[in-house]
Amino acid sequence: MKPLILSTRNIIPTGNKERPVVVRRTWSSTLINVLLGVLLLTFSVLHICVSGVEHTFRFYFTSALSAH
């Protein structure tokens, strides 16, 4: 069985016993989060423009996701 080799360049030791390491965000995770936010915001704006004032559960769910 082959051992799993992990990249440790994003893991930073702190020396604190309660929180021994900190994991940095990678560029790919930041890019995915930004693209998802833009997609959800675009969906919310299009939903408002197309369906008018009708606010359904789907509208509030996508609005909450884009705000988060």
C-alpha cells in the first residue's frame, strides 16, 4: 500500500497547545468562493428582475447564500 503524501506548505505551526496549526487559504479555494458568490448574486438579481416582487423560499435561500 502506498503512503499518502500531503503538501504541507499551507499548514503553519503556531506553537500553541490549544491551536497547534493554522491552515492558510489557497488561491483555488478563494477563487471558488468568489465565483460562487458572483453566481449566487447574479442569480438573485436576475430573479428579482424577472419575477418582480414575488419572494419565494428559493429567493430567500439564494439571497442568504449570496450574503453569506
